[in-house]
Amino acid sequence: MLGRLFKLLLLAGLATVLVRALLSPEQRAGLHRLFQTLAWALLVSAALMVALSLTRVVSL
């Protein structure tokens, strides 16, 4: 379990280093906006699923 978490952390660190090295500040800002939009979409989707689950429209 700890090995998997370490690999995930290592992969995230490597991705961060590569993004900083290869992308310009404008490209990094665009990537940040993309991931921020995706995060909000996932939060809204999760909230909708919880609301539908509580009203028993959807069974999880």
C-alpha cells in the first residue's frame, strides 16, 4: 500500500517538474484553468449524484 502511494507521489512530482520545465507560463496558466474547471465539474457531478441518491431517483 505504501509502495503504491510512493509511486503515485513520485509520478506527481515528476509530472510537476516536466510541466514546469517544458511549458511556458501562459501554457501553465491554461492548464491550471483546465484542471480547475474539471475539478468544479467533478464536484458538481458528485453533488448532483448525492442529491439524486437522497431523493431515491438514482440508486448507487
